[in-house]
Amino acid sequence: MATIQNERGAMLVAAIILLFFVSLFLFTLVSWHDSLQRSYDSLETYYENETKKTMNRDE
């Protein structure tokens, strides 16, 4: 437990900086995934509408 105690607070500062970078990375990853999912959803909607048009045209 002697290594955890630090009177200058360097471990606390390092932990806060690490937390910031990990949070930033996770936020970026989630934002990228959300953007990608929205792109796939819009493509799905487009192709559904085109399929409906094609099916209605054949009748």
C-alpha cells in the first residue's frame, strides 16, 4: 500500500488523464457505430422503397 500513497497527487492526475482518454475513445467508438448504423438504416429504407416500387410496377 505504500506505492498508492503519493503526497503530490501524481497518481490522481494520471488516473484522471487516463479516464479522460478512455472516455474520449469510447465516445468516439460509439459515435462511429451510431453513424454507421444510421447509414445502414437509410440504405435499408431506400432498398425497401425501391422493392415496393418494383413489385407494384409488375402488377
